[in-house]
Amino acid sequence: MTATPTVAPDDSEVQKKVTDERPDRWWHLPATTTVLGLIALVFFGLRGVPGAESSFALAREGDLNPFGLIPERITVPSIGGAVALAVIALAASAALWVLHARAARPRPAARLGLIAVFAVSWILAFMTWVISERALDVATLLQGTLALAVPLAFGALSGVLSERAGVINIAIEGQLLFGAFGAALVGSLAGSAWVGLVAAPFMALVMGALLAMFAVGYRVQQIIVGVVLNVLAIGVTSFFFGTVMRQNPGQFNSPLRLPTLRIPVLADIPVIGRVLFEQNILVYLMWIIVAGLTVALFRTRWGLRVRAVGEHPRAADTVGIPVNRTRWINVMLGSAVAGLGGATLTIGTGVAFGEEMSAGKGYIALAAMILGRYHPVGALLAALTFAFADSLQLRLGTMSAAEGGVSIPGDFLLMLPYVVALFAVAGVVGRVRVPAADGVPYVKQ
């Protein structure tokens, strides 16, 4: 809908005329899903491995599975299963055509529901094709997904906190790296992973303070500051890794790991029990922070003030909200959250610190924040999407083509998470509403 303003020459009543206009690119999404659905039908289904079967392992021995409601394994014909799933994907695509043809502005709930049906059907068709003559443990795949999603989710939440207040946070990569470095170094010195967990947010605060000082205090171009801080983080951590940690790893870089906290009964639920209820404290903190931040941003006075600073700082200043102080606080809070994500890379997984071990996760987290529309829940879902692609490529990389099974080149598997991130962000970035004052320095007058 677009509003046409009317200028009145006197004090007469002004009425706003609202008209429906179909976007010029309304057909892009249905056309894309149709092409992808046809690819799934032809390549995953009709050109699949003849006579092959695909197996999905679900329940395990010892799970809470009364009367065997969840089967231990589901086996389907590779070609038949992929064809059926591709047909469902094409049906969802056809429904998208109808939805967009009937209404200039389709209901978001219906549109997102059809997209979800298409995405799940297409992914299952791909998995059915690729594991022909083999078996895929679904619980292991989901466990890997959650483990890989935790640092991405913390990084994306860091971006949400900063950018909702109007500060572009490109320095998530450096904050993750400093968090991982601090957790490993301090935890090794203290001989405790718990001490390392406490230290990680404080180390990341160093990057947050530098970002806030230059972006808010000195009003330097925020994207440039973020990139420079990422390079600085790589340089500082690499220097101390080479001169201190590598010389005495037993004292300065021990592989510590946080204990696993198992929730009885719930952890025995088939498929999802171990995934959700048998994790370390960082995973549980992620759920708590997502829920708490969602409520804080959209249901409290503090959240209203933060969003006002990010949307219209001058109006916020007029009503007495300290704009720059609010931005400082949010950048620091976001850095601390990113530090927890960095701790996941070391004490969360039980490995020692390594040079550049963040490996671009900060930039993927930034993409997750954008794809999630600057909302904590959306950022978490986007992080899980990217992590699923990463977990899938790791799982498929361990499979070898046998008895006529499908083999995918390793190089393609390695780039799969980044391809997913690229297409996901490219598909929605034009429709994401960025906070109006994001990246705009504020000068009090």
C-alpha cells in the first residue's frame, strides 16, 4: 500500500488516499521456487539412483519411546520419496503463484507458511536423493546443527542489540575471536572452564569499547571501524598465540570443556531429547537470552527507548533519552553477548584456541541478523538455517559413495553454507526494513 499525500490550501479536512500497488518483482519468488521445484523433481527424483533406498535413523535404544511410537528407522525408495517430496514443493510453489496473483499484498502468515512447506519439502527431497543406499542419523545431524548455531546466534544477537540502537556492528567477527581467546587464556590460567566462561564477555568488551568510542564518540564511519577492529583482533590474538600460547600450551592454552547439563526425562525424548536437553550451559543461555531480549526490546520501556534511538534519535533526545549513552550501553551489551559466542568455540567444544578460529562466523552472524529482520527470534532461526547447511555438509562429507550411491564433490560441500547465506540474504535484503538511523552518528544540538 502507498499513501498519496494531499496538501490543503486552508484548514479544511485532509483525507489520505490509500491504493494497492503490486510490486514490480512480485513474480520473482514464485518463479524461483518453481525452478527449484523442477530441479528437485528431475535431478533428485526422476534421475535418482534406480532401485536404491534411503534410510533415516530416528529413535535410539534407551529413548523414552512408549509402544515404539517413533520408529528406529524410516526407509523409503530414493526415487519415489524424492519425487513425492518434489511434488509437494511444486504444489507449494503453485500456491505461491495463486496467492500473489490474487492479492497485491499477500498475508505474511500465509506467504511464510508456504515458503516453509516448500523449503522443508525441497531439503528432504535433496537429502533423500543424496543418501541413496545409505543411512542418515537425524539426531546426530540436529545435534551438529545446534552446536554450530550457538556462536552464530550469539553473534547475531550482538548485532541486533547494536543496530537497534543505530550502530552498525561489523566487528562481530573480532568480538567472537576475542571471546574465544579470553575464554581459553583465562580458563587455562585458572584451570577452570567456568572462569573462562566469565572472562569471555569481558574480553569481548574491549572490542565493544573501541567500537563505541570511535563510532559513537568520534563519529568515525562505522563500517570502516568494524572492519579495522576485525583486523586488529586477528593481529592481537595471533601475536599472543604465537608468542605466549604456543610456547607453553599447558599453562596458557589448555583444551577445557564446560560440563554437559542433562535434564532428566526430557533428554530421553526421541530425536530431539539429546539435541535440546543434553547440552552445556551456553546453549541454555542462548535460549534465555533470545527470550529475554525479545521481551526487553518489544515489551519494556527500555526497549522502546532503544528502538526510538535507532529510528529517530533527535526525537528521542527531545523527550530526554540520552542518545549516545544508550548507544554506548547497547554496543557494550552486544559485545558481551558476542563474547559468549566466542566462548562456544573453545570451552564450549573442548578445543584449544587457534589462530583465526572464528573463521568468518562473525560475517555469517551478520547475515543471520539481516535475514532475521533485526529481531532476536528471527536472528536465531536464521542462525539455525545456516548451521543446518554447515552440519549437513559435514555429515555428507563423511559419507563415501558406495554401491552406486550419490557422491558430491567436497569443494561444493564446503561452500554450501556460504551459498545458502548468500541466496537467503539476497532474497530478503531488499525487503528488510533497516532501523532508520542505523549507522548515522548523532550530534546533540
